[in-house]
Amino acid sequence: MRKKVIAGNWKMNNDLNESISLIKSIKENLVDRDNVKVIIAPPFTSLDRASQLISDANISLSAQNMCYEDSGAFTGAISASMLKSVGCEYVILGHSERRTLFGENNGDVNKKMKKAISSELTPIFCIGETLEERESGEMKNVIEKQVREGLDGISEAELSGAILAYEPVWAIGTGKVATPDQAQEVHAFIRNLLKELYSENLANNTVIQYGGSVKPENAAELIGQPDIDGALVGGACLKAESFVGIIKNA
Ligand code: PGA
């Protein structure tokens, strides 16, 4: 049985002091649930302290992005080994904000995926269509291209354990959540694609999260769908109460 994974993507929110208080408050309210894994992804500047603060809790640490190079003249970039040195186990790759605001393409995401995997960081690989792509009937083509190109050259053994996150761009930060049926349809499509590209075994074992305006009120119904294995949460993870509410309802 696949685990449910609830990950909080803090985006560019919370300085060090704010990060410390949010983590303390998540820890105070957190309830351990057997089949639910909890991950937080604070900004780079808070990772080191976050790692110390969560060391006695059932919370794992993720970064929000990473460079595909090992080291050198890449001003402003952060490497996989730097993330590992501050306690990250996960890294979010290909988030739609990185794609649309910072020009990342499928090829960049593919290089990052390979670097994360070879560095033993678990990628949370994000894919999703824009509203225009959905309305023009291109949704499945776009998602298939993101999956094929993002995973190009990655073997089944390398991909096993990685997390996928389906995040329709039109649902991110907009309050417009995909209906459980809409989300389930795409999750099943992605899982089937994994079966075609890899195997039934990999497809059945891969966690596919939903992301886009997830809140405590809609979490249970979304995560209750057969192919939805948790949530990648933006806005609602910035308050301990709503983040923990989602975990409780997962
Ligand atoms: P949201 O963001 O929950 O604020 O819609 C989700 C995400 O970007 O991962």
C-alpha cells in the first residue's frame, strides 16, 4: 500500500525567526499518523535550523529547488551536496513557478532529476497543465511531454522511491481546486504512463501527490481518490493549524 505524503512548500515565505516559530507550532499540533509522511520545504536560508528543530519529530526536510551542477561559478545556485549537508532528504523539482517565472524547461528539470537521484536526494517531480492547455484539449499531451522529457534516461531502479506531484497550474494559489474527479482522472493517466514507460510495479508503488489550493476542507475528498497519494501544499502550509488539519484529514 502506498503511503500518503503531505508536503508543505513554503515558497518565498518566512525568514529565520518566522520559520522557527512555524516549525515549533507545527510540532506542537502534529499528530503522528501511521500511513502519512510529513515533509516541509522551507526556503534555503532556514533549512539548517529547520533540520535541527525537526530532528525529534516525524517530519522530513525538503528544498524547493536545486542546481544540476556540482559546484563552481554558478552565482546564486545551490547544489545537491549543499542540500544534503543541511539535512535535506527531498527536493522539489520542476515546480510550475520555476517553469513559468524562471524559465525552466523539461530539459533543465531532467538534469536536476538525474543529479538529485545520483546524489541520493528524493525528487518531488512536479508536472501540470495551464488553463489554456486544459481548455484547448492539450492537457494530456502537455503532461505526457513533461513526464517523458523530465524522466528521459532515468531507469526504473533510479526512479523508484521518487515522488510525483500533479499540480494544475490554474489551481495553484488561486483558490480554484480541481474537483476530485478531475484530479483523479489525471492521476490515473500519469500512473498509466508510468506503467507504459516503466512497469506495473513501479506505477503501483509511486506516490503521486495532488497540489493546487489544498486545504483542510478539501483534503479528505481529494486524497480519498484511488490514485491520489497525498498533497503538495502551498498557501495552507504557512499556518500550523491548516497544515496539520490537512495531515489529520489525509
Ligand atoms: P497552493 O500551492 O496550495 O497555494 O495552491 C501549491 C503549490 O504550489 O505547491
